[in-house]
Amino acid sequence: MTVRVAVTIRFNKLPQLTDSLSRLAGAAVMKAAFDIESTAKTLVPVDTGNLKSSIQTTQEGPLTALVGPRDVDYAVYVEYGTSRMAAQPYMRPAAERVQPAFLAAMRQIVEI
């Protein structure tokens, strides 16, 4: 279970403005991604600590980041549950908590 944070900005006739906005948006994306990672680590249930320590943020591109557990097969079962185990969501609630601040940051960038 991973959360993708991504933004697309295109201003064909204003390359300098595009570069500036892209840098600001990229910083906002990475801040949101690291905030999601941090929040998910506080929400994830801990037994051995393996799942918690596997939650990582990776920048995929200038405006894209991937956040979530790496190489833990049971992560999806913890997030969504199974027929024998109740869900214990940690990624979705983390993303939902960070979303308002991310949207506010993006609104400020657009208003520049």
C-alpha cells in the first residue's frame, strides 16, 4: 500500500514562471510526502516494528513522490484487513491528515 503524491504544472509560454512554480510545487510535494511518512509511522500498529521501519518516501520525479512500506508482503492486509483480521489503516489516514496542508500550500503557490 503506497500513496502517490503528484502535481502537474504546465505554462507553455512562461518558462521562467513554470520553473519557479515547479520548484515550489516540488518542495510542497516532498514536504507532504515526508509528512505522510511521519504520520503513517505514528499510526501503524507495531508488533515487531518491521512494517513501521519499512515505510519510506522516494522521490520519483520533480513533482512526484511515492510513500509507503517497502518489501513487506503483509502491509496491504494490515491496511485493509482480511476475512480473519480487522483493518488497521495507517496510510490512508496519514494521507488524509496531510491533505489539507498540502492543498493550502498548493493554493499559495498558484496565487503567486
